[in-house]
Amino acid sequence: MKKNNSGKIIQITRRSALKGMATTAGVAAVSLAAPGIIRRASAADPIKVGVISPLTGAWTVYGKAHSAGFELAVDEINAAGGVLGRKFEIILGDSKTEPRIVVEQANRLIRQERVDFLAGTFSSAERNAAGPVVTSANKILLYPTFYEGQEKEYYPGVCNKNMFMFGPEPTQQVWPHLEYMMNKFGKKFFMIGSDYAWPRVTNQVTKRRLLELGGEVVGEVYIPFNTPQYESVLRDIRASGANIIFHTLTGSDTVNFRLQYTAAGMKKDFVLWTVDDEEVVTSGLGPDVSAGDYVSFDYFMSIENPNNTAFLKRFRAKFGKDALMNTVGVAMYNAAHMAAMAIEKTGEVSTDALREGLKDIEFENGPQGKVRMRGLDHQMVLPSYLMRVRKGWTGVNDMFEEIQSFPSVEPLDARCQLPL
Amino acid sequence: MKQRTLKHRSLLGTTPGDLLFSEPGAALIVFAILALLPVFFSGYMIYILPQYMLFGVLAMSLGLLWGFAGLVSFGQAGFFALGAYTMGLSMKSGGGIIDPAYLGLLLSLVVGGILAAAVGYFLFSAGVRGTYFVLVTLALSIMLEQIAVSQSQITGGWNGMFIDRMSLNLGPFGKISLFDDAPMYYVILPAVAIIYVILYTITVTRFGKILNGIRENEDRLISLGFNASLYKTGVFAISGAVACFAGALYGTHANFVAPSLAGVLFSTEVVVWVAIGGRGSLLGVLLGGILVASFSNYLSAITPEYWQLVLGLLFVAVLLYFRGGVAGAVAQLVNARRAK
Amino acid sequence: MSTALSVVVDATLITLILALAAFGLAIIYGLVGVINMGHGAMLTLGAYLTWAATTAGLPFVISIFLAAAGVAVIGLLLEHIVIRSFYDRPFDTLLLTWGFFLVSTEVIKIVFGTDLRNVANPVPGAFDLGGIQIPAYRTMIAGCSLLLIAGSALVFFYTALGIKIRALIQNREMASLLGLDVSRMYKLVFVTGSFMAGLAGALISPMLSVDPYIGNIFLVRSFFVVIIGGIGHLLGGTLIGSFLIGGSETLFALFSGQVFAQTAVFAVAIVVLRFRPHGVLRSG
């Protein structure tokens, strides 16, 4: 079962890639055969979706859940007969975790594969790289990752009428839980993050609400990627008298920092709250290092609701019982279903129709519960969960215990020219 | 009849047949094919080829350094990214009295040239050896990447910077938009061809000959009274300026630059292109950049892991068995056939 | 006061760990003149092999030696198949070892996958020294680093083998006239360096996320350690180089951001390289 399904998708990709190879051969002036490029779409033709995932490179760990979420949704859509009588077809592009490659792949998918719309890209930098491409080609991009929110100055990477954000932003992921954390553990925050826009803006937004609530930031440091040593940072944290370490490190630096933080025996003296470490990274940390830390997201594999139970059952049937899902994969899943609903609603496959269709659309079967895409700023209304990592967890099923949750959190309006 | 042949020989140093098989002849054919491609094709290929041609120029900037002066830089991508950022900032500034795109292109030549000259002179004047030079350029590209990340108010940090597509400003005759693929293609292709001609000319002038001498035996050149460090500084400055200029064009073509463009991974990819293309031939290096980048893009969709592995093995094989790369192997083949 | 003390402790730990990471490189570079660009991949391999061995249920101490031995075997193969015919061409060995890096990184990804792995910390906890907490495991590695370097010094200066090796660095032709099997000595040195790199990767693995790029973090720093310390000054040079690179990064980070600290250290290293191309221990 598993083999057949994934085999199908690979096959599609392989065929399209081979077509691409033939084009390259043209560069070498050997020969060229690219039939079927100028073919009118007919009712039976599939709706083509270009999916850009980090399949290789530094963030491959996230890439699996990322593309798997979309693939699962497309299987479900096609099993139900497709949309307007047409099936979805995925054409996969590897971003290699490089913004430069995203530009190449987005153009390939749009210009050569003639996809109807795009989904994916992972980091903010990757999304920004795709921004000018989808703007000039007038294609929709469905973006799945938790991110820093939309500020006008980063147009066309955000505040873009061709982009829809399916992941949470700080006013959804952090704000709802600030009060609880402050009341329980204290008002002094030490912020540590990787040195780029997501941690910086997330901290800035967090700080705003924190100060309103009477909190205090006693330290703020940003760490360059691939930093192996954390002695001085750990010392600063110790000296700061913080109650809570607010953690926005990403990738392997998360692991490096947490291993050394734990080794320094600091776990017992501080509370750590991370807004980055979903199932995949927490698995990488292991139970000893992650135990007792707080995490907040819109989705966790262990949340209990009928949607999620059914979703995970289908997911595991397709990708195996040990496969990991996370907030980003679920956002990709929602994105595919909601795009299908939007196309169904407007009865048309075009950028304008998809944009109009996605506005204010509701999806009942989201794995995290009912979700809604806001028409005003293309930002998803999502639940928000605060979890604590269980001591001695053995797998994703018992990794997190729920502390508190809100079923539906409206984000602050995007700081853009609204409506988009 | 005989006289005419002789005349040709004196004119070009070669017979027409030789010309066909010589590097400029082959280059002529390659550029002619590239010039005709947009007539027959459109879409993605015409969009992406200029980017790969600019990668080819980046490869040539290293080819000049490695093949002709015997210096390997692991930091060429640093200059490339510097060019893209220069272009982006210049476009943002609006340019003042001259067109911002032209300002960006001009500045990229100056900035790349000066940085390379400064670093080069600093090192070569103290007799820093080729192997250390590799490590310093490696560190240079890491430093440029880190600066691009940390100076986020200028560069946009890790999230990158948007760069508008340039237009061709013809002064009183108005502006030609380069928004579409074909016009942009026909701006970048001649630029690449001109850079090729300039670099090729450099290699056959006295300067190029002296560089060759330095590569073969630096001490001998020094004892003959040449200031080797000055020549090495010169060639590194040219290489830096060319890489930076190509980066500026790349930036305005891709509309985006992020710090990882300066990084070690991309820098060393350039080394692989040059080795496979054939460091002894600028044309081979140019094609190496274009073709390896193209195949990387397409094959990565089929076997992302194995393609990288194949590329690595190919790199080692070239170093061990075909030191001239593909261009060297082709030249050998042609010579062998003509010798018969 | 405790700040000053903790800076000293931090700098010492960083210096010794960096020295450990750079030691294999220093051996190969200093004794046989090969700039081993594959050093990062050897560290990574050491970490992955440790992960594989501990995951298979072997005790940590046995795992690290197995890992180091595994890397030594790979180093032996690399030397025997490729490097040995290129000793007189440092430039080619640099590129070839870079090729080794490219290939082995891809093989690691294929064999071990790209998920984040971790090796459980065998000595958890920290101890208190005048009010500052010092992680026990890091201290242990720092100790290992000192032991390794001191042990190598003993071998180098007080054994017959050490004398042979020193003769070899000083004058290769003379050594071969004296009847030393030069190519075997070179092989021995290369394998020892690989072993040390693997051991370093193994020892570092519990502190860092084990991923295919773990070794890269140390690659450029290690090179500067070796260059600044000075070629051939295997023991003192490695320690001093580590201190200048790691210690100055700690100091810079006190007054500026971490990113700036890293950039500044590289800049300083380049300047030192310019004025002391043979390292700080040797004049001129």
C-alpha cells in the first residue's frame, strides 16, 4: 500500500524531470523533444500543483512531513473523485534548503511544468525568494510554516495577494500563553534565538505583549547558525536571573544549545519555552534533554480530537507507523484540501478564482480542528496549544502533555495594506 | 590558393581548419547556438539559461585564476553575492544622476575589484602560499555570508533582499523593459560573450603569459625581475571584479539574494564546475558552469542524493585522471584525430 | 569576580575542545604536509559511528574507540588509494581531500539518513567551582584533550618512533637514506591523524546534534588553529592556536554579538597569517 502510493508520485516527478533533462540536452545542442507543452487544458487533464519542499540540504529533517502532508491530502482528494472531475497532480521540486534554488524551482514549475498553483517553501527566506516569482507570474503560493507574521516592508515575501499563510504567527503561537507562563513561573524572560528575521520579529512581537502584561526582558541574544559553543550564553542566562528562557533557535543549533544547557545542569533552575521544536526536533533532542520544557504550536501529533485520530490513521497507513507529522505538514495538508474546496466553490481553475475561493473558507476536517482562512490578510485562524514535554517520553504519542489550549485564535491584523 | 592560406595563417596564426578546432572557433559556435536558442524555444529554458550563463561567468572567474595563475579560490561565491547585494542596494537607492542598474553594474566591478585587490595584495605581498590562499578565501566567503546575515538593516539579513529587474536605459531613446525572458536573455548573452572575449584576450597577452610563468615556476619569474605578487594581485582583482559583476546581473535576473549565496557550499560548487569543465580552457569552464548547473537542477528532481554523490566522484576522478577536465579531454581527442 | 573566573573556565574549555577537534588535522598537516579538507567529514564520521555503536547497545567508551578505529580504516583507504601518490603536491591533496569530503558527506546521508540524531551524554550533570557550574562531560573531554596531546608529546619526543618521525619532517631525503621506510611512515602518520579526527568526532558527539554537517562547524576554525599555531609545532602550536581562536571568540562575544565575534576572529586570524605565515611560535 505504502509503496504503491508513494511510487506513483515519484513516477510523476520522474517523468517531468526527464522532460526537463531533454530540455537541458537542447542546451548542449544535441536534440530536443518537448511535446505537449502547448496543449489546451481539457476537463480530463489533472490540476497541476507545484510543491517545493526541502528534500535535501540542512533542513531535510523537516522536508518529509512537509511534502507528506500535501501528498496525503492529494490522495484523499483524488480518491474522492478529484475536483470538477479533474484529479490533482503533484510535481515536486527540491529547494535544497537554498533560496537560490527556490527561485529556479518555482520558475521551472510555473514556466515549464505549467502548474496551476504552488504550495510549500519552508523557511521565511525560501518564501521570500519565491515572492517575486509568484508575483510576476501571477500564481498563488500556499505557505505552510509558522512564521514571523506579515510586515509591509517585506513585500513581496509577505503582504502579497498571491500568498496564503497556513501556519501560525506569533500573536497566535505565543500571545495566548504568555499570561499563564508569567503567572506560573515569573515575569523575567531571557530571549535566545537564531540570528535571522523569524526569531527577531517573533521576539519583538512577544515583547510587546509581555511588557503590556508587566513582564520584563532581562536578556536577548541571537546566535549565528552552526554555533558549537554556548558557554558565554549559558553564563549570561545564569547571571540574568531570568525565570523563563524564551527559545527561538532553529535547526541543529536548537539541539546543540539544549544539549549543553542540559549538561550544564541548568534545567532545574530555569523554565524553557520553545516555539520551534515540534515532533521532529524534539525527537532529535531525546527525552533527557527535552523533558519538562514548554512548547506552543497550533498542532501536535498527540492532541486528542476525532479529526486528528482519523488523520493520523490515514497518515500512518500511507507513510508507516513511525513517520513523523508536525505543524508544517498539517498546514500543507490543510492547504491542499482548502485549495480543492476553493476550486470546487468557484468552479474554475485560475489564479483569480483560487484567490477569491480561498478567502474566508472554512475547513471542518483540519487535524487540529476547524480552521478558517481570513480573507482580509490571508492569515489562517488556528487553535493554539501549550504543551509540556513529558518526562521519560518514549515516542510522539506520549511526548507532549497538554497544559492549556484555545480552539480558535484570531491573529492580529497583518501589518499590510489591507485588504490584500 | 596557397597564398591565401598563408595569408590566413599570418592573420590569425592558424588555418581556417585550425580556427574551427581552436578555442575561439569553438566559442564562436557555442555563442551562435546560444544566440539562436530563443528563436526556437521559449519559456523556462530561456528564463533560466541566463542564470546558468552567469554561473558560467562565475566559473570563468575561477578558471582564469586557477588555470592560468595556478591560484584556487574557495571564495568566488562571496564575490558573486557581493555583486548581487551591490546591485540590490543600488537599485534601492534610485541611482542619482545615472541609471541605478548601470550604477549597480559599475559599482559591482569596482567593489569586487577593490576587495579582491586589497585581500590579494595583503596576502601575496607577504608571500602567502597558494594553499593558505585557499583557506583565506574560504574564510572570506564565510565572513561575507556572516556580514550579510548580521547587517540585516542593510541586507535584509538571513531572509534576503529583493532586487528589481533592471531595464535597459537608452537615455533619450527611452527604456527597454527586460521583464520578459527574451530581452533579458539578449542582454545577458552578449555580456557573457564580451566577458569571455576580454578574459580570453587577457590569457593570450603578455600579462597572461607571465601568469602562466608564475604558475609553472614562481621563483624563476621572480629571479627574472618580475614582481610576482603584483601580477597575482592583478589577476585576483580581475577575477573578483568579474565574479562580482556576474553576481550583479544574477541578482537583477533572479530578483532575490540571500546570504547563503556567499556561502562555502556554493563557493566550492564553483570549484567542482571548473574542475569538470577543464581549468585550462575558459570555454570549457564556461560550459562546465552552464551544464553542471543545468544537470544539477534537473537530475536533483530524480535522485537528489545520488546526483550529489556522482558529482563528488566525478570531481575526484577528474582530479586523478583527467586533469584537463572535459575540455582537456576533448582537446586531446581533436588533436589526436587531426594528427592522423 | 565570579564572572572573571567563569570567563577563564569557559576559555579553557573552549581552547581544549577546539584543540581536540584540530589535533588530527595538525598531525596530518604538520607532519606530512597534507591540508586535509576532509577533516570535517572525518569528525562527522566519528560522530555517526559513535551514534551507531551506542544505538546498537555498546557502552560509550567502547563505542568511541570503535568509531575512531573505523575512521582510521577509512583514512588508511583514502591514503592508500589516493593520497600517497600526491604527497609532493600539496595543492592536489587539498583538492582531493575536498573531493573526499564531498563524497563521504553524501555517503553519510545515504547510509545514516538526515534525521537529527543524538548520542546520550555518558556523564550528565555539572559540578560547582566557586559558584559557577561546570558541565562534567565537557570537563572530561577537555581532560581527554590534554591527555591525548601530552601522550603524543611523549611518543614524539621520547620514543624511537618519534625520533624517526621528527627526522622525517626535518629532511625527507636524509631520512630515506638512513633507511627509513618513508612511505610507511607517511601512511602511519595519516592513519594516526584520521584516528584522532575520528576520536574527536566521537568525543564531541554527545555535545552536539549529530547531523551530516556536524564536522563543518569545526573545519575552518581547525585550519586557523593549525596555521596560527604553526606547522610542525604540533603540541604547543595546537594549544596556542586553539587558545587564540577559541579564547578570542569568547572575549569578543563578551562585548559584541556572537556573529560579529566569529567574523572578527576570522579577520584576526587572516591578519596573523599575513604577518606570521609560519605561526606565532616561529618568527618571520
